[in-house]
Amino acid sequence: MTKTVKVVFDGSVFRPSGPVNLEAGKKYTVTVWPLPEVADAEQDPAFDIASLAITTNIPDLSYEHDHYLHGIPKRGAHER
């Protein structure tokens, strides 16, 4: 079983930032790497996602994406 748990190091021990649902008293191996510091929204990679948009000229792409990606039949107007 592998779990990812966000923790804070208080200078002495790692403290989970939420519930961990692990068995108390059992030994675990912990791999640690720092999370990136995000000072504000402009540094978040998702902030500039609109710059990746392209014009497809496909007006129903958002609700018929499976048709265009995988070739399955269109769902049609009655299933939107």
C-alpha cells in the first residue's frame, strides 16, 4: 500500500496536515521532498492555462469530445 501524505516538519518531527489513516505503532518508510512554494496565483502553472487554448472551429467539442477523440457515435442534443 502506498500513500501520499502532506506533512509539516516542526524542527523535530513530521506532523501530518490532515488525517492519515495508518496503523499506529507500525513502522513505515517515508520519502521526503519539498513541495514547491507558491507565493501567489500568478506562479501557479494552472494560472496561465488559457494561453494553451487553440481555435478548433468545432462548436460541440466540449460535449462531444469522445466522438472527436475516439470516434464513438455522437451523443446528440437529447443527452447534453
